[in-house]
Amino acid sequence: METKKLDFSETLKDAITIGVKNAPSIIAAVALWLITIWIPYLNIGTTIAITLLPTQLAKGEIINPLGIFDAKYRRYMGEFFITMGLMVFPILIGAIFMFAPAVVLAISWSLAYYFLIEKGKNPIQAIKASNDATYGSKWIMFFVSLVIGIVVGIVFSLFQALCNAINVSIITTIVMFILYVLAISINMAVNASFWKQLKDNVE
């Protein structure tokens, strides 16, 4: 099987297409998640649902924002937390070594949750599958994320400066919340493109 490797312009274009096509649904889902994230137990299911949203976007499915409250997501709680634990500690250790290993690991394992639930792999298999699937594409993933991050950062800075000039706390809170929702939504579109292109690199 030939390994698919990402192309920078193709991936950026695909992410924008996915994001624009599904913008209202993604934004609504993220907003609902953030508004209800303080509710114990419910927030576990919604967080798992939000984490997996890119896999639905990659399939071209129509997203129902209320779907994040589906109880089915809580059934994956154990596997989700185990996978998170297996990834978080090595990444933290990698951060000690001048951050570069942490960045590499974070990119390598970024698809692990998708393999865990979409492909039915156990936590260790999911992490390995993500590492294998992203082989040869990590730099492109890094640069696509970097470009998106810079653009989002510039927009945040401009609106922050505008809000500071207006100096009305409620307006600042609302604007920052909207921008935060948009930033997460854009990141989901990027992850959806990564998954769409790389998921078949591993059986």
C-alpha cells in the first residue's frame, strides 16, 4: 500500500473548503461545548464528541450541533482517558528537552483518538497507528498549523487592541468568546483534512 503524504497547498485548500462548507454547524457545536463544559459528567461526553468531530467532517457528513450531547460518546470514556494519559506524560517529558520532541510527538499522535474510536483500535494501537499514518507528513502538518496559528493570532491581536480601545469589558468578553470559538472551529477543519488524507495509511 502506497503511503499518502500531505501536500501543503492541497491540505490548506481542503481545510478551507471543509471549514467554509460546515462553518455554521461547527461553530454551533463548539459554542454549545464551551457553554456547557462546566457541567460534570456531561462535559466528558461532549469533549469526546468535539474531539471526534473532524472524523465526521472528513466523511462529508452533515453535522448536527446537538449531537455532541449523545450519550454514546460517554461509553468511550475509559479508552479516551487511557489514550490521553499515554500521550500526555511522554509529551511533557519531551517538553523538558527544549520542546522540539514534544512538538514532534504531539503531531505524530494527533490522530490517535480518531484511530481509537473510528477504527476500533486499543489505546496503544491507536497511538502507533497515528505515528505510522503521519510518517512523512509531519512537517507539512506543522507548517499548515503554523500558518493557521499565525493568521488566527494576528486576528486575535487586532480585535484585542480594538476591544482595549473601546474598554468595555462585556464587549471584550463577547468578542474574545466568538474568536475562541472560531479558532477551535478552524482547527477542526484542519484536523479533518489531515484525517481525511492520512487515515488509510494504516489498516
